[in-house]
Amino acid sequence: MEYLSDRIKSLSVSQTLAMAQKSRELKEKGLDIISLSLGEPDFNTPDYIKEAAKKAIDDNYSKYPPVQGYNDLREAISKKFKEENGINYTPEQIIVSTGGKHSIINVILSIVNPGEEVIILAPYWVSYYDQIKLAGGKPVVVETLLENDFKVMPEQLEVVITRKTRLIIFNSPSNPTGMVYTREEMEEIANVVRKHEGLFIISDEIYEHILFKGEHVSMASFDFIYDRVITVNGVSKGYAMTGWRIGYIGAPVWIAKAVNKLQGQFTSGACSIAQRAALAAIQIKDNSRQMMRDAFLRRRDLICKLLKDVKGLKFRVPQGAFYIMVDISHYLRKTDGVTRIHTSDDLALYLLDKAQVALVGGDAFGAPDYMRISYATSDDLLVEAVKRIKAALEKLK
Ligand code: GLU
């Protein structure tokens, strides 16, 4: 007899990680799977960062780190915020956590009471929805349209904000759409937040360095809502350090203190060695960040060119991150004579089975007519993957 809590029973499995696990298992069985499911740079962590981690081991960084993160790391992050984002956060306002995902749940748990509402913008990143539910909050989903570049209109926010709305989760460059908001568009959203007392906004900026056009704008750089913004970032995507699990926030002091308290009961702080590696990543500049960004841009152009030749697919050209959200509604309700495709998840499983390409269905992103392709892989694999996808889709009538 199992006695699982209601909390865990109502929690969904992370579909990005589930799909990655499934393709790992199939690969281990010898199948030639191309994985375009998990969003992570395919590059290795740059050498200067790995060296810093090796040195940290030799220097005996083996004791509990401070719960909030090492002082010198938080000072380096404070400098980064000032120089790259134009935001003043003192080290006291910065908390280092076990990945950006952990930073986000920390904030939700710290400021959202059971029954309070949190606005997320569909297509949203999978974990936002379940993290809100886990905290007892109510996810309020606002849909955005491909025709509007998947961007929310300020009026759409105004109609759903109630006295119970505590938080909006905002993400630009966006996972899964790859869209990037302009300064003007962000200012309009900031103005909505300003109008509603007690409303806060998480600005998830984890993809800031993977930007193909324009400038990265930080929500907290709008002075008039500075004290209502929690800026989330980390080293995973920009420095190819997904496995090291280091994320951080810049926030008003009272939120940073709450997160520190929470973390003191949960993790006792982020891994000491990974923190030393993150310090090197942020402090020492080399050209690896630029090199990776240029590779993602080249692949973005490649995948868009390839997908244009596949009948029935619609998409917008991504401006950042390394995802493309593809409208697959043309293939819903079609069959290859054996399997009928009812949902985007059905289509993802069909493609895994028939094309041996792993993708994530749009259902988990609140976008049932779509599927997400992560193109953070080699040019050759992208060409082969789209060739296989095209052949498998052509069989659906
Ligand atoms: N953020 C990445 C993705 O969306 C990594 C997996 C995850 O944490 O969800 O694929």
C-alpha cells in the first residue's frame, strides 16, 4: 500500500526531463535516437571553468558553503547585474541556488499563499505550472498567439488580474517560443505591474546570452517597478553548465531573506565546487559565450530553412534561446493507418517511434497545437532529424 501525499499525486512529471529519459533509455537499447527534447547546450563546459572547479577541490572547498552563496560569488553577480543589466543589487539581495528552477520555486514558496493566483503566459515553460500548484497557488494561464509572436498584450493581463494575483512569471528570451520582448513591450508590462499594489513579477532571464537580435532588457531595470521584480538567472545556458546546477536571484532584501531561510531548511546552500566554477564563469571572460551563441544562430537559420519544406508546419523565427515552437495542428486527427494522432503528445510519441526523433509535445507547455524542438545539437543531426520527421509526417493522412 502506498501512502503518497495529495501534493505529490497532483504533481505532473516534467515532460522535458521525461522525454530526455525516454530517449536515453532507447539509446541504451541501441536505437539511433536523435534527441531534440531537452534544452541544453551540446557544448562542453569551457576549460577555464573546469579548471576552477578542479582547483576548488584541491583547495578543499568541501565544507558547507554559506546558505545564501559564497560572498565573492554574490559580489561577482552583483557586478554582473550592474554592468550587463543596469540593475543595482547589493550582495545582500542575491541568493545562489541549485539551478534556476530551484530559484523560481524558492520565490514562489516565499511569496505565494495557498489560493493566491500566479499568471503564466502560454506557451509557458513546463515547470512554472507545477511549481505554482506545489506551492498551493493557482496558475492563471494567459494564452499568446503565434500571429502576435507569442507575446502577451498588456490588456490581456489587466483582465485577469484580481485582488488575489500575487505574481506574474515572465521569460524573455522565452523557453519554449524563442521570442524576445522589446524594451517598449516590456515597459508596457511593467506599467501594468506598477498599477497593482502587491503584485510582483519574476523575470526569468536564463537565456539572456542566447540572443540573436536586439538587446537583452532586464525587467528590474525599469526603476519604477524595481522593488517588485525578482530577477532569476544562472550559469546553465550561457556557459554550458546545465549539470552544475547553479542559479541565482536578485530581489528585494525581504524576499532574499525569505529565500535564504527556506534554503536553510531545504538544501543548506548550493554545491560548493559548482559555486567556485560559477564564480570563474562569471568573472573571467573568454570568447566561449559568443562562440556558442553564434553556433545557435547558425542552427536556428538551418532548422528554420529545413522546417519550411515540411508540409503543414507553422512557426515564427526564434529571436533567442534554442527552441522553436511549431504549430502541428495540421497533423492532429490524422492516421498512418495504425495510429491516430489525437494530441501533440501522441504526435511526439509517433515521431519517437517512427522517426526515432525525440521532441516535446506542446501539451506540457499549455500549447496543445504545438511541439517544441530544441535545436541545440549539431548541424548534421538537425538535417537528419528533419528528414526523418518529414518522412514520418508524410505518412499521416
Ligand atoms: N530548461 C530545459 C528545458 O526546458 C531543461 C529541462 C528542464 O529543466 O525542464 O528543456
